[in-house]
Amino acid sequence: MRPSRWGDELVALPSRTVCRVRGIQVHGDTPRALPGQRVALNLVGDAVATLDRGEMLGVAGRFGQTMRFMMTFTYLGREGAKPRVLESGARVHVMAGTAEVVGRIMFMEGEAPHGGGRDP
């Protein structure tokens, strides 16, 4: 996949907002952004002003979104709160990129939750 360039048409997910790259800034003006760089994009399009923090930009048809993902994590509990067992179905806040969404923990079949302490 080639880097984003001036004039590229991109789509934002999850809103599916279509926009075009008018300018790219990576420590100075450049005609393209390479993977791994921290980039500022100047976007144009009818609904660009409605984009929410945390939306992801990409080329239409080359990336997608999901409502579920698998992960391994360590539950540290809450500071000052009594330790407890994290149960399947518990509501959690998930930070992904610059977005924060509410999700649910669903243990895989046969997995058991661990206590609310620092060691699993």
C-alpha cells in the first residue's frame, strides 16, 4: 500500500465520512505521509467538520471496523477500592487510539476470571 498523498480520497470510520487530503504536515510540508509518522492532515469534504475524535482514516475498501476483538489484559482494579473478581459481561472503558468507548468483557469458553489483585 502506498503512503497517503495530496488529493487522495479517504474514508473515516466509523462514520463513513468521505474526505480528500488537501495538505499534509510531517515536521514541515511534504507531499506524502509514510507509515509510522505522526501526521497532521488538512481534509476537505462536505462532512469533515462532523468528524469525531478517534475516527480512523484510510482508503475505502482497504480497511474496516469491528465490534469485537480478542485481547489479553491484566485487571489492576481501582485505586482505593476493595479487590473484586472481574466477571464476564462486566462493562469497561476501552481506549483505542484517541477514542474512548464503553465495552463489555466476555470471557472465552472455558476461561475463568481472576481476582481483582495485581497477580493473575
